[in-house]
Amino acid sequence: MAVPGDPPNSTPEGMGGGDDEFRSDEYRSVVFDEDFVRAARLQEYSAQERMGEHARAVRSRSIWSGNGTASRTSTPGRGARQGMLLVLLIATAFAVAVYLGLRNPYVPPPGGPAQALSSTVVPLAPTTVVPGGRPVDLYAKSPAADYRVGAAGITLPAVRRTHHFTDAQVVAALSIAKDYLVQSSLDPDILAGAASRPVRVLLDPDQLAQFDRSMTSPSGDGRHAATGWLVRFDQAAAVMADPRVRVSGSLAFEEVAPDTLEVTTDHTFVYAVRPATGSPAAADGASLFTVRRELRLRFDRDDLGARRLELASAYVMAGPQDCSADPAGAFRPLLAGAGPTTVGPAASDPFASGRPHRTAGLCGVLAPPATPQTPPAPQADPVSPAP
């Protein structure tokens, strides 16, 4: 009679009936050792656990039990909760990294609203009779003989980065400044007083209300002079005789705050004008009118991105003009043959390089034309107030 543990139908052929013979090498390969059983991912529930309603016969062993063995006290779903906790921690770390990456502590905060323009416009009265002739001859006999024509006379300086602004940002500021000079000093429609939009679109929105009032109701109050923003002539008095304006000057830049770049422009513009009622074909009816403009332009990063500027200040000398004329709305040139109207104040030379002395009142005296030459770099003669 077979006993439990003996294989059915007696012992297989070729094998002994003892326990040692039964545990032969052939069967030893399929016997699971204790380590293998402990590492199994499936574990049979105990009898008491299987008595529960809808209980499964086996359960998955959690990978979180540690050391490759299952904890008999672990409950179903514990591994899922730990997995969700890990995902939450990773998502939180990623969100913190993104936040710190977007919040760059080295970018300065945006600047405040633009300040109002402060402008000074000084008419220069002649001390001699205003010479007349053809524009080409007048230019050849004036200090503007070697000046370049139009925008070619507005050259950019060598560019270098500042502490908070890159080379590209400095170049952008200088190019916007040049655009402003071209539009406000050389555009034929601007000079004729027929348009103002080419200048307006280059200004910071905070200055538009002041600019619009200056165009519609100009005043010599230091805030609302149209000629502080741009160059334009009273078309009832004079018009352009030659569109080729002679220009010479310089631009400079500096960082005045971590979020502000300032560009200073200092240029002399020489225009050939003629009487508004004269014949355009008249060969000797033209005369020269000179405007010296020194502007301070400011840029923040928003201005550079939008290609606009803040005009902080403007200092303008222009002549020949009568001191009794109000230059705030438009320039009224004294034309060829007009005599001197003012004597007494020291002469002011708009062709002299360097920063002009700002001692002028409402009128100065225009220095007579000098021999054509490339101007050196002495200090300008002071402009004194008229008695």
C-alpha cells in the first residue's frame, strides 16, 4: 500500500524508493527554496483573510515592503498611495524649478511713468544783413560747407555694453535716437508743419498728451513749445529752398540707472529757405537758417522693445530770427536782405562744437558767418539775454 509521499504507481523505474533517491538532481531543479518563496510577488491570503467577502485568493506583494520581503501587516493599496506621494513630490519639485527659472532676480523692475519734457528755445538775431543767393553758393561760403547732407550727417558712436544693457540694446537706443532726429529735423512734411505723426509715434505714451497740446496750443512756458519737439517753419513767412539739409553733430550714451539708458544728441542743422511768396525759380532769393539742437533722450527696456523714447529735455538755438517773434509754435526766419534787429548781447555761434553755455534768456545774437572750415572743439560763446 502506498504511503503519502510515494509517487503513484510505485517508484519510477531506475529510482530507489527512499527519500534520498527521490530528491534526485532531476527533481531538485523544480524545488523552490525559501528565498525564492519570500521574493514572490504573489502571496496567498491566510485562511482568516480568505473568509472575508469578495476576498481574492492571493494579493500582490508591495515593492515598498523593503529588503525584498513582503510585510504581513501591509494592507492593499498602500503601494499605490506611496506611488502617488512620489509623483506629487516630483511635480512639486518641478513647479518650484520652473518658478525659480522664470523669476530672474537680476532683471531690474520696469521704470515708472515718463517725465514731462523740459524745453528751452532761443531765437538768434543777426548783427548784419542776412546774405542771400543760391543755396549751393550760400553753403559753400558758410561753416556748413563740409557738413554732410541729411541723415548721413547723423553718425552713431562706437558701441559698448553698459553694466545693465547689452550691446544690442545700446545699438537699439542709438538707432531710435537717430530715427527721431531724422523725423523731427529732416522730414519735409514736419518742416512744413503739415504733419506731426512721424514724430509722435516715436514717443512714450506718457508724453503724448503733452506733445499733442504743444502741437495744437504751443506756448513758451518751457513745457509746450512745438519747436522743442521738432523743427518747423511758419509757412506764411518762409519755405524750403533746397531739400538737402546740411547736418553735423554727435551722439553719446550712458547708463543713468539700472533700468534707464540715456542718449544725448548735439547737432547743427542748416536749412536753405526762401520767401513763401517768392518764385521757386529765383536764383538769389534763398538764405540760410541754422538750428542747434541738444536733446536728452531716455530709454527703458519697454521703450527699446517698442522702438520709442522719452524726450527728457531740449535746448534749441535758431536764427536768424527777430527777437520779438515767438519761436514756440514755429520758426520765422529773417530772409535775405533783412537787417539787424538786436544789438547788445554777446554773439552766439551755433556752429561751435562743444556744449553751449545756457545763460541765454529769450533771445541771443547770431554770430556772423565765418570762413568755411572744419570746426574744432572749443567751448561755445555764451548766449546772453537781450536787454
